[in-house]
Amino acid sequence: EKVKMCQNNENEKRRFPRLPLKDLCHIEIAQEGQYTQNFESTRDLSEGGVSIETDEKLAKGSFLFLHIGFEKKTFKVKGKVVYSKESSPGHYLHGIAFLSISPADKSLLEKLIEQIRDNTDSI
């Protein structure tokens, strides 16, 4: 019985819990031979990825760089679009899995997650 309580929900594929983060991030993406840069809205964040909302659909499997600000600094992470769905007409929600991040940027990411957890716990 104890084992059953520790098992993840069958539908849950994430290794890290997502925390709410409504902020802007800068993305750089190359898809279909086009390179674009935009500011987009984040929805939530974890140590393993982020979800973002865009006005354009991003192709599943696309690689991109995200720049997320924290404490007057920006950390950069390479990611891959793992899902893309229309959230409302003309707006898309994308799941981005983090692929690589420098040790310094990982430290900033961990500090941001800790701050979000602290703020969430105090509500």
C-alpha cells in the first residue's frame, strides 16, 4: 500500500513539480528555416522546464533558447518544445523541456524556484 501512495499519477510525466510564474521571457527560435525572437509570457516553471504562451504555434520538437530574468540578471537555457496546443483562438500553450543550462544559470534557476516556493507556501 505504501508503494501505491508513492507512485506518480499515470498521466503525470513530469519529474519536477511546476510552480506558477507569470512573467515575460525572451525566446529565440529557428523553425522551418526562419529565425525569430520574441517576448512571450511564462505560465509555470520547474527545474526541468517551463510552459509559455505565444500568439504563434511552435512546432513540436523545435529547439529554442529562453532568457528568463531574475534578480536583475537573466539566465539562458536551451529547450525543446515537447507539446503545443491552442489555448484559445490565436493563442498557444507550449511545454518546453530544458536540455542544457550552464552551472551559473542553473544556480539562478534554483534561486528563482526557491523564491516561488517560498511565496506560494506563504499564501
